[in-house]
Amino acid sequence: MEHGKKPKNIDEYIATFPKNIQTILLEIRQVIRDAAPQALEAISYQIPTFKLNGNLVHFAAFKDHISFFPTSSGVEAFRKELTSYESSKGTIRFPLDKPIPLDLVKQIVKFRVKESLQKK
């Protein structure tokens, strides 16, 4: 994909990164799919997004970290588990020099699914 061109889907987004980052992004995507099989994939804010009654979670790759955006409630609910990661209101940053805590990502996604389904 040409630089500066907006990705139309998650596959296009992932394809813009080096292989080692693609692998991490594919793992995160798979964990989210497994934890939220009913969610739809989309690109929102030019980053990979899963939707279920609105935005469920987003993720994105940066130079030295992967950001995971489970909304502020997702960050708040897992505050204790996230102490070793940089986080802000709705964002968690996973450094690329450490393994991504996929089990934690899965738990947070499941929490967000439950929350989204209660919104109905």
C-alpha cells in the first residue's frame, strides 16, 4: 500500500508494517476475534477497530509500542493488571521489546463484549 493512502481494512493496515510487527498485529487480531466472535472488523480513526454496538476496541502499531484502545472502562477495570504498562484514559501501550500479554488482551476484550451487550 502506498504511504499516506488510508487502509480500507485491517489486512491493508497490517500489510504496511515490517514482518515482525505484522506477526504481533495478527496475533492481537486473532485474540480479539476469538474473544469477540460476533464483533465486526472495521477501520476507524485509520486504525483497526472491532465494533459491537459501537466501537469495542481498537489497536495500532507505533515505532516502539503497540497501542490497545479498550475505552476508558476497559482500562479502568484492569488497572491492577496493567501496572507494568504505560496507560492513559482509554489506551494501553505494550512495548515491542516485551511479549504482548495476549491473555490480558483477551480478558479485556471479553469484559468489553459483556459491557457492549449490556448497552442494547
